[in-house]
Amino acid sequence: MKTKELKTTAADLFIYAFLIIVVLITLIPLGWIISTSLKPSVEIFSKPPYWIPKQIVLESYVDVLFNSGIPRAFLNSFLVGIGSAFMALLLGGSAGYAFARFKFRGKSFFSMFMLLSQMLPLTVLMIPLFYMENALNLVDTKLGLAIAHLVISMPLVTWMAKGYFKGIPKEIEEAAVVDGCGTIQSLWYVVVPLLRPAIAATGIYAFISSWNEFALANVLTRSEVSRTVPIALNEFSSFFKVDWGDTMAAAAIITLPIIILFLSVQKQFVEGLASGAVKG
């Protein structure tokens, strides 16, 4: 018995040690970003480099917040991300419900085709997306960029929603209909409250996918009116010089709010992913 307990303890210690190493490796880039953002220019290029600044300065953060386009780009990214996540949940959730509950011709084909579309590189989609949005006067607009980001998020959101709805017994909706609810009412008042963690998980995924996207934003934005934070980072570099202090400060300002957001809804995100794993 003691031997078995020792083996279990050793296995647990190995797993925890491995996870700690993985976490530390993951945090190294973020730690270096923060360290560099707090150093004066002289210390940034010191040899050998060191982690802890000898002199902590906030000049880079002041410059980014008050003398750059990052605050405007931050707001643009937030609005585009919220808009894209809302449309992905509305459209992808509706499609996922249809795939989970209804029978129609071509159901399996369309379901698989939507997922296979994720295999296409964004470079293949850039030109047709640009021409379509240009024809609709949506180029260099936040709405146009939010719609374009659906290409990234909606296929997986649809598949996730399909799994979530399959995890809810159909008898619950039938009971609601017997009590006098219509299809929309039973969906809104009965099914959706049961899927709040799942909705949070898919919404977070869609938001972060939009927030981090660079390629489409680089093609579909031209000015500060719709430019997002991944594009705005370029203003700190030129052909001959890169302002590493301001770049790292901007990267920290962009990254930390997303980390805080994710940590604040971590429980709902994990519950949502777990609920989608019940039935596929």
C-alpha cells in the first residue's frame, strides 16, 4: 500500500514540476516585455542583458499613452472584438442550434465544409474579402473589419455551439413548449441560461481571435479610424530604427488587459469547454 502511495506521490510531483516548467517558459516572453518596458534606452542594449532594471523609468508608458495612436487603436480593437464576438455568437450559435436540432439535406456536408474552411490560409481569403468589402464601402471601417474577422471565428464557434446544444436534452425544450413557450421562447428562457458558461467560452474565443488578428486588419484598414493594436505597434518602428522601449510598453498595455479578462472568466471558460465535450 505504501509503495502504491509513493508511486502516486512521485507521479503527482512529476506532473506539477512539468506544469511549473511549462508555465515559466510561457511567462518568459511576457516577463521580458515588462522588464524592457521599464528600462531606460541605455539599459535595453546593455551586454550582457539583465532581467531586473537598475533604474525603473515610466517614460515609455507615458509616451505610449499620451503621444501615440495606441489608445485610439485600443478602443478600435475593443469595439471590433466585441462586434465580431457578438455576430459570431448570434450567427454561429444559430447555425450550431440548427445543426444540433434539425434534419435537412446536406447537413453533414455543410457542417464538415464549415470546419474544413479553417484549413484555408488567410492569404487566400484576403483579396476576395477586400473586393467584397470595397464594393460595400466597408474598407477602413470597424464594422467591415468585425465582419471580416468572422471568417476566423465563426466556423469553430458554430462547431462549439453544435456540441453545446447537443449536450442539452431535447426533452427540456419539449417540456417548455408543452408549458406554452414557442421555439424562440424556449431557446431564450430555458436553453440559453443553461449554456451561460458555454456562451462565455465561445465569446472569449471569438473576441481574442479578433483582438490578436493582424493579416486582415493590415489589408482592410488604412487610417487611425479603424486601425487596431497589432497594426498600431508598427508606428514605433521605421526602416532604420526600432524604439524597443515604447514597443515593449505598448505590448504590455495591449497584453495585460486580455490576461486579466481571461483570468476573471477562467471558471466560465473551463466550464464551457467541458460542457461542449459531453456530446460532439
